[in-house]
Amino acid sequence: MGYDAVKLELIEWLAKLNDEETIAYLKIVKDSRDKNDDWWKDLSVEQKESIERGIRDVKEGRVFSHEEIQRKYGL
């Protein structure tokens, strides 16, 4: 899928999004890119911990491929 298709998919998703926390987070990411600022410092403690857990999972091999998930859930 090309960038243009991904951007359109994201625009459609964002237009329907009602989750205020996700919208606020996306605004932080957008604003930090505009300022060339480090968005990490704007994340909540919970968001940082979640990202760090994900990085540890990857490093320790606790991951599943996209294909494995599709098979498991019949997608």
C-alpha cells in the first residue's frame, strides 16, 4: 500500500474517531513534529511504560507475525 493510500485510510479513520485521548495524543505527535521537538517528553507515564514494555517484548522475542495473528483469528 502506497503512502497516498495509507494517508487516505488514516484521514477516514481520524474523521470517524471519537476517542478524545487518542486525538489529544495525535495532536501532541503532530505538534512536536512541527516544532522538531522530542514528543517523548509529552507522553504520559503510562504511555511511556507501554512503549517500553513493547520494546522489551520485541527484544525478548515475545512477538507474533502478522500472518500468525491472521491465522489465529481467521482473518
